[in-house]
Amino acid sequence: MSGIPIEDERERIRDANPIEDVVAEYVDLVRRGNVFKGLCPFHPDSNPSMDVNPQRQTYRCWSCGEHGDVYSFIQMIEGVEFPEAKQKLADRVGIEVHQYRSERGREQENEQDFRILERAANWFQRQFQAETGSAARSYLQSRGFDDSTLARFRIGYAPPGWSHLNDDLGLLGDEAVDVRRRAFQLGLLKEKDGGRYYDAFRDRIIFPILDYRRERVIGFGGRHLGSAELASGDAPPKYINSPESKVFSKKRVLYGRREGRLEISRERRVILCEGYTDVMMAHQYGFPTAVATLGTAFTDEHVVVLKRLVSHVDLILDGDEAGQMAAERACERFMGTGLEVRVVILDDGVDPCDLLLQEQGKQRFEELLESGVDPIEFIVKQIQGRHPGQGASAAQQMMEEISRVVLDPYHDQQVALEAAAGQVARVIGVTEPMILADHMRLRQQRSPRRMAPANSESTQKSRLPDEEEAILVAMMRDPDQAELLLKLRPVELWSDPLRRSLAIRIGQLGRNLDPVHIEDDDEKSLYLDLDARVDRENEITADDDRESVRYNTSLDLVRAFLTDMNGRTGIGKKDSQRTIDINKAIQSMDLDRESHQNPSLLLQIINRFEGGKKSDAPAR
């Protein structure tokens, strides 16, 4: 490990990559005075609205507002996190990155896995092009796929039989034993009793799954062509995917993201489909922002990925019962995330692939995307369908589900909650105040305030992940605040396991934390992403304001703590005095936030009122 300081290495890479040169590799730039002008790649732009400033080494679009330095430009245009952007810029100028490198042994193992996966992908492609792949080629041609699409997505074929790929790996001589073992771990081979291996993919069209950061194969999907039954007599599963491995996690991967990364970055929008062939056909017909989950349910991790990647999601799913259920579950995960989502449900029995192949299919597809409904409207109508009838009981059951599923995710966002209630009201034909009143009553019944103090598990688990991120940023700005912040928001009650792990690490190591201490790639990526955010915010914050920004989160949380404590006092004489003391403390903070920018002082204030004890010391 090099002793180069983190900041020095980052600056050395930045200095070696003039932003005007990097941006010019993606955008045509024309000099206008002290800046370069070009069409913004992050939104549809017909009149050059992006400035690139060589003196400041920054870019800014005056239309969509995207701005930053060379690192943030690469993150946006390539759809990668800070570590990958840094590595890409370092590779561009031949600088070896010493910081943030994984443990050498682990990195070498991953590279071996990537080589095995690449070898397998090439082997599957050769089988697809050979005589043995004629049935697979005929099937895909009958579905309307052209040769360029099949080549772009590197489509392959696994022939029937038990040991074709296994035999190919056996040609590696002395390496074969280790390669087969690793191929088994990657899901390319399976193991019989006695330790003998056989092919996991048999008589299947193969869909290689690529890492969005680099064009590396990380896994495979396979569609069975139906030539053989299992030993039990049952038909094999129609689709199978590679299992979870060190280099592949289904719950975070979106098929087609790599192939459409530039268009997704430019439009800040994705079309979320159900399957591999839907994505391929959408790309073939000029919709390169189409992506899909890998035959798995839409997960919270997918939401996190999309929030970092886009601002708009078109959710397009089959019209059968399974498709509608999948759409509803996905919409529930989008509630309260801030993403703009539209839902398109196709006719029963029709998928995007079939639709696009119809006469004027592309035009019809575009019209459907334009006509998508809001997810709140979609979910409310689904709930209405589950509670038919005009009676009070049906109405009560319907409202209870709407309150829990649709409105609860907005409970900490008053403006958004009122907007959501307005949408619900329009769908079911009542007034917004009625919806809000019913929701507040039902929410109190589910979790009465008097039964849930501020630090209770039920309250903590309902807090938005954005608050957890704000706490992490505050601790990274000043690790001395960690004790205070983690007292107010105990990590065991955090909703996001990645943020929880990083919070524990900052709490333990404080100012001694270095990315080399973080072995998990996702946690390291989160740390570096937040670290870059702190740097960018520091750059645009006046020196006089940085101290107040540093303590904003702590002060806001302590004030919220005091307000909550105030709401849980009784009505006796001692309680009345306690209310007065708390109000004085709140007033003191509001009038003079600067003098409260001290973690030790804020801890004293919390300890003073925690547990119902009253101090004789005056409030500051």
C-alpha cells in the first residue's frame, strides 16, 4: 500500500484529466470566451446549454442544473460510483491507483472469476453460431431479433448434454482442477455425489449479464428450449440465473444497464421491463434505456440503484395477474422515494417484445409510455378491486390498506403527504381532508404516539433512509459528533444495513478511518460517494458557513428530540416546570445556534432531559 495521501492522489488524477478534454470525448465543444459550450448529455438538449470552465475545472448545465467536476461528470455519464470514476480517469492517463484497492489476494481471485466467466461467454457464443445452435437461432429469429441485437447482447447457447462446457474447461491442463472448482462456485457447473462436475446450463439460450462499470461478464441467464425433461419427469424451469457469487448479486443488477448506460445517463430515465427479451427488443427498436430485473422480485436495492441513476422510471409489465401483482409490489417500493414513476400495464397475454413487433408497434409503445398512470392511482385502484362493495366494512378495509401502503411512506414529508392524499381522494371520490383525517386516525391506531417514544424501535424503523445518510455525512464532516448522533439514532435501529455498518465503523475509528479499513466493496463505495459529496459541498460553501453546515444535522435532531420529549410530558406541577425548561432549551437553540455548535454541550442537553429528570441548571 502506497503512502500517498488520499487527497493528493485524488488531486493528482484530477489535474491529469483537464475537464475540457474529458468532456470533449463525449460532447462536441466550442470555445466561447473563457468557457466551452456544448449540448448537455444529461437531458434532451437542442440549444447548447452546458458550460465547461477550464479555469475552475467544472461543468454546469444552465437548463437541467447538472454540475460538478471531472469526477462527477464521469459518474453521471458512465453511471458509475466514485471509485470506478476515479479508476477510469486514472486509467485514461496511466496513473496507478494505490488507494481504495481491495486486498490483493481477493482482487486476484475476482480477476480469475472474470476470466472464467468471459471464457464461458465466448464458448456459449461459439455454440450459438455452430450447427448445434440452429434451434436457438431459429427461435430468436422467429421472435424477430436481428443479428446486430444478438451480437450486441452477446447471446449464446448451451447444448443439451451433461458435460460440454465441463469438457472444454478440462482442456486447460494443470489449471483445469482449480478452474472447474471456481466454475462450480460461479454456477457454471454443478457437482454430483463423488465430486464429479456436470454442466449447469443445458439446452438453454444464454443471456450474458454484464457489469455496468466495465464490459465484464458477471453472470448468466438461461432460457430452456424444451428438449428434455428432468429425471423426475417434470419440465425444467423456463428460466434460470447464475447463483449469487463474489462478483454477482441479482438484487442489485439491472439487465441492459451496461448496454444503455450513455442514454440512461443523458435522459435520467429508464423503462423497467420484466425480462431479457423485452429489453433486447426495446433496444432494437430504439429504446436503449430499457432495463429489467433478473427474473427476481423488484427489491429495495434496485430502488437505491435507480435513485442514484435516474429521476424517472416507466414501469411496463405484462397485463396478466402475475404482471399486475408485480407492478403493485414495485410501486409500493417506489412510494416516498422521490422518483417520478409511471405505470404501463399491457393487454393480457402481450409483452413488450410482442407489442413492438406488431404493425406500428413502435408508435404504440411510445403512446403507452406517454399514457402511463401515477403509481398511487394504480395501487389505489388495485386496492379498490380487492374490497368491492358499498358497505362500511369494505370502505374501512380499503382505507386501512390505502393508509398503510400508500400514505405511510410519506408521513415525514408533509407536502408530499398532502399531495398523495389529494391523489387518493380523486380516485375514490372523496375530499382530501377526509383522507388525511382517516389516515391520521388509522396511523395512530397502528402506532399511538403515547406508546412510541422518540427512540423506540417502531419510530426509528419508520425514519427515512435519507436521514441516515445525513447523519453519516455529519459524522464524516466531524467524527466528534458520532457519539451524539448515534445516541439520538442508535445504529441497531437503522433501516439500511450498508449505512448501519459504515456508521458503526465511523463510531469506532473516528478520524482514524481510512478506506483501506473497509473490505466490503459496496460499503467502501458508499463511503467514497459520501466523501466526494462532502468535498463538493465544501467547495460551494463559503468558509464562514462551513461551521454551521457541519452541525446542522446534530442541531436539528437535538431540537426534534426536545420537541418530542415535550410532547410526552404529563400535567403535574413537576411536569409543567419540565415543559418550561424544555421550551427554554429549544428557544435558546433557535436564538443562538452558533453557541450550540458543540457536541459535548448538545449531549449535556440530551442527558438533562432524558429519562424525565429535571435539572436546576438554567438553559443556555
